[in-house]
Amino acid sequence: MNIRSKTCLLFLPAILALILNGCATAPPAVSPVPADSELLLQAEKEVEKGNLEAAARTYLRLAEIASELKRPEYLLQATSLLLQGNHAEQAERVLKQINPATLHDLQLMRRQLLAARIALINHRTGDALQALDMPIPPALTDAQQAQLYQLRAEAYSRRNNPLKAAQNYVLSSTFITDPEAQMATQYKIWQLLAAIPDEALNRITSAPAPDTFSGWLELMRIARASQSRPLDVATLIARWHQNYPHHNVDQMILDALLARQGKVAQHPQHIALLLPFNGPYQKPAAVIRDGFFAAYYQQQAREPGNDNPGDTPLDRPEIRVYDLSRFDSINQAYNQAVSEGAEFIVGPLDKDDVSELNRKGQLPVPTLTFNYSEPGKLTSGLYQFGLSPEQEAQQVAEKAWLDGHNQALVIIPNSDWGERMAAAFTEHWEKLGGTLLKQQTYPSDKNDFSVQLQAMLELDISKHRYLKLKSLLHQDLRFEPRRRQDADFIFMAAFPRQARLLRPQLRFHYASSLPVYATSHVFTGKRDRYTDRDMDDIVFCDTPWTLERTPDPLKRQILTLWPEPMRDYTRFFALGIDAYKLIPQLDYLRMFKHERVNGMTGILSLNEDQQIYRTLKWAQFDKGLPRLTP
């Protein structure tokens, strides 16, 4: 035996240990299989502890040793627990082991409900509706019937069919006994009907009273009519009660309608707009101002009395603009606006100025800002509204969780903005139950992110293992790096230049199959198939203003008047438009938390901190263009 062979034999135990550690785990010791009852007890204990995946594994062990009669039940239990734990991929694999022909009616319905939930997580709305298209067994529980209709409603909602979605939520509500769940379902019905355009709503035919869904339609028609002209809402609601005596609509919805009694939401007569027209914020400030006035002139063109000589014209609000760069402080400008008769103030834009106003404790007139203050005590009369990147990061976390993901990688620029994005995402993600595997920063001024991506994907560990093995064997080995396999997706905080570089580099580093989620910051707002072709498959949230393929008439007008600002600051136009439209709605949103305003920057609601929350739309880059997704 030569020296080299002896050397290899000496190192053989170390080599085997290294390979086993890197590629596999040692087989468990053989132990007797517990009885069914013992395993069932173990599964129940795991569920009580919240260890849903462990409980599912126990049910799978039961399925392996069970009779053909009991096996489907254990597989159904395992699938349900995996879904509860947000392990959709594993749940689908288990569900495929169940032969539908072996199930009785109730088990088959349970299987179809699970299949529909998995399909919705994977955005297969057609598969979800197909799974739910079956006769309802007479012995189905109320909870299962409620779930059936709610899944149908969710599928139709994702298909942008609010009418069918609302109809199915109405059907589900008849089987819901929990008051909070009933209230939440009714608010979904109301918000879906609110999304139906006036013309379509008036064309909908329904069964005669006292049909429940007809009652909902009639209430929405009252709501629409009362928004455009003063009505005796109390009399209309009383008549509605006579026609639908057993309709169990939540009183808050009726109270919101009655709040419009005999009046139309109008703007105050004197509005002050506080913005800086010199300094670092001058360009977005000018765009916000132009959007604000565009909404004002659009409203004036639509008001009754402006076109018909016989009508009495409504008083036009007076808007006075204050250039904050001409004042020593926000307080000086604010006080001057109030002293000159402002009944409502819009602005400022700078975060420090907003925080300064928030320290006042109470404001003399209602104020809507274009940014959010630092967390702290709420000031009475101060409403905060802006293009918050933190809100968008939170919505990314929610989207990824609803898509069935559990374990996240985060990559952010090495900047204060990047740290804010990571903090907002991580806090919300962990509240939902997700796990952050690794947070990686990258230098935003560079073009090559190989070092950072290799560290995040643990390709450097794979390479180190290869080099160690090569040095032990003293010979060349065939090597292909292997990225970490525990991650479900990547949250990428980036602007367009960085995103266009990061996505192809992720593919190069063996991460082409990992979904990538981002905020609106990856998209310039301008469709450019050639420039954005490298961002294909990135999923991101953005405003309706930016993503809708059919531009709003106001947007077309603004694009004609201000083409250059529309290219560089397009979302700030939408912010100015929505700010003007929100002014008469703020009290209404504050009193009735279920109400929403369909804005250019998103679906707008007011939270407990008097901050406007924007629910955004979702899109995915496909051949260089953003395509709307559920």
C-alpha cells in the first residue's frame, strides 16, 4: 500500500463525517411504534402547545399504521393542521394522498374545503371555485357551510367580481353565530358593494323584498344617493325596515347612513395649504399642490349649479397657499393661516414639521398632513396621511403570509431608509407568526452584490464545505454551489436601479425559484418593457393611480398638462388629489371605522391613531411590464 493510499485511509472517518454532516442526518434509533391512542394523545398535546407542524407529523404517523377506513381521517387532520400553521406546500402534498373515492360525503366536503384554501393561497381561483362546486351534504355543520361560502366569496373577490363575492358573504352570514365574525362579514359585504360603480349597481336586479341580498343592495343605493344630494335618510331607512323586517344588518352601518341625514359632505369654506416651495421638498410639494388643485377644479366642474342656470351654485371653498420656506417655523406659518381665517389646514410635508404639530396636544382647526410624525401622544384634530414606506413593508408581510410563506430572507440597502423598511417588515412578519432567517444589507451605490447575495443564500458556506473536502482528498472534485433550502421567499427593499441589478443576480446565484416581494419603490411608475425586463416575477404593491391600465380622466388631463412631473413624481399627484377628496370625509371615517374611501393612492381608511391607512393593489412584473394580480 503506497503512502497516498494510507493517507486517504487515515482521513476516511473525517471525510465520511463531513459528508454526513453536510448532506444528511443520522437515522433515528429504532423504537416500538406507540399505539393509536397514545399517538392521538400526543397529537392533541402538540395542538394545545401550538406546535401544529409536530401535531400534523403525528397524524401522518397514525395514517401510516391505520386501517384503510381510518387513514383518510388522519390525513385530513394532518392537512388541516399544516394549513393552520401556514405550511401550504406540505398540506397540498398530504392532500394528494387522499383518494376522494374512499371518502364519505362529509369527509369529501372537508377535503374540497381544504383543496379550495390551498388553491387560493396559490392564486388558483378557478381551481378553488371548481373544488367548491359540489352538492352540499345535509349533515354539514353551520361552521362548514359558512366556510364554504366565505371561500367562494374570497375567490370571486380575487377575480374582481364584487357582486358574486358579496352574494356569497351574505349566504355565509346566515351560518355565523359569533357576533364579531358576523360584524366582520357584514363590513366585507358593505365594502364590496361600495366598490361596484353606480351604473352597474343600478342595473343589478334581485329578488323582491324581504330577500336578504336585496336588502343590502337597497341600503347601498340609499348610501350612494345621500352622498350626492341632501336626502331624508331617516324616512328612507324606516321604509327599508318595513320592507326587510328581519334583516340583521349591523347598527353601525345604519348609523353611518343616518349621519348623512339631510346633508352632503362638503369642504370647509376656507382651506390653507402649507407646503415648502424651496429646499429639498420643493418638487414633490409643487406636484402635491397641482394634484390638490386638479381635484378642486374637477369637483367644481361636476357640482350642480355650475352647468344648469336654474340650479343654485354651491359656495366654492377658498384655498390659500402658504410657502413654508418663507417662514421661520411651521408654528409661525400655521398660526398665521389660522389668524387669516383658515377653517381647515392641509400640510405640512416634512416629517419633523408634522412631529412639531403633534407636540401641541390640541390644534385649533382640523389638520391633514402629508407625512407621519414620530410615535407619541396623539394630538386632537391632527390627521396624518402620506406615502408611508413602512405601511407598504407591512403589507408585503401580510401578502407573503397569505401566500403561504413562513420563512423570510430580507435584503435592504445600507441606509436609514433600508433599516426602517426592515424594522417595519420584521415586526409585522413576526406578529403574524413568520420567521426571519437572515437580514442582509447591500451597498446601494454599487453594481455587483455577489458577496452580499452569497452570504444571504449561504453559498459561501457551501463553497467552504467544498474547499475543505477538496483539501482533505487532495484532488479536484466536481462542485456546484447549493443555496440554503429553508427560505420561502425574499423581501427586497430597493429602488428601480438596484432592483434591476438584484433580480438577475439572484437568478445567477441559484435563487431563481425563490419568490421576491417588494414595495412600490421598485417601479418608476412608467411602463418600460425594455428597461424593466430584468425585474420579471418580482411581486410588488403600488397605488391604483400607478397600476390601473385604463387611466382616470383626471390622470389623462394631468399627464397632458405636466408630463415631466408625472414621470418623476407621479404618486405625489395622487397624494394631492386624495388629500382634497378626504377633507369632507374625515369626520365620517373617524365615526365609522368600517367605512372606506376609494382613492388614487389606495383604499383609504382611518386607524385608531388618526392615520390614513392605504390598502394597495398588487402586481407582478411580466415581460418587463407590471401585471395586476390578486
